[in-house]
Amino acid sequence: MKIIEIKASMNRGLSEKLKLYFPDVVPVVRPIVENQKVQDPNWLAGFTSGEGSFMVKITASQTHSIGFQVKLDFENLVFTNQVCKN
């Protein structure tokens, strides 16, 4: 039951199907995170190798002299910028 309470407190909450099966669930209180500084850079390295993702996108382009554009996109740029500041 605890995992359903945690799921209910996250982003989109419970799906309609889960609400049907668990109508009396009470979401857990989420803690307020005040210090978002990465204390150990090894944590970031491990997180990136385990969960990190980026996409290399190659598209045709009429504005570039070589005829195509290569773009690197990170999934969570806000998080990346915050980590780079610390």
C-alpha cells in the first residue's frame, strides 16, 4: 500500500485504473528539497551512466553550407545547468 501512496504523491498521481482499485489511498507528504547542490561529483557520473540520456539529431538543412545540421539535446537541460553551476 505504501508504494501506491508514494505514486499518488508523484507528478501525475494515480491513473484512473489505480484510483478504481485503491479509492481510499492518501498521498504521502513530499519533503521540500532546499539544497540542490550535488555534494559528490561521483554521484553525477553514476547517475548519468545509469539513467542519463541524450540524443544526437541529424537533419537536412538549407541554411548550413554542408547541407545538414547535427544537434545534441539533453533530456533535462534545467538539471544539467543546475549541476554545472555547482
